[in-house]
Amino acid sequence: MPRVERSREIARRRTRRAKLAKLRKKYAEAQTDAERDEIFAKARRISPFVEFQAEAKEE
């Protein structure tokens, strides 16, 4: 039986959060600014309002 809209929405949100968690980890481990920019661009495609710079400055 196909999913209803609400369960699809929840599944999309869970997937997005998991992808962003992976990208945050990669961003923290990135050595060069070019790597960070590439990772941040991917994150922006997934979630346009994501912020990584503030987190990196705090650490």
C-alpha cells in the first residue's frame, strides 16, 4: 500500500537530516577551504537555509 503524504513528508525529513549530519561531519573533517565550499554547496542544495559557518567558528 502506498504511503500517505504525511509519512512521505516525514521520510523526506529523516533522509534530509541524515544527509546533513553526514555533510556536517565531512565539513568538520575537511582540510581545505575548497573542500569546505564543495561540501557546503551540496548542503545548500539539500537544505537552502542550512548554516555550517557558525558551527565551525564556535569550535
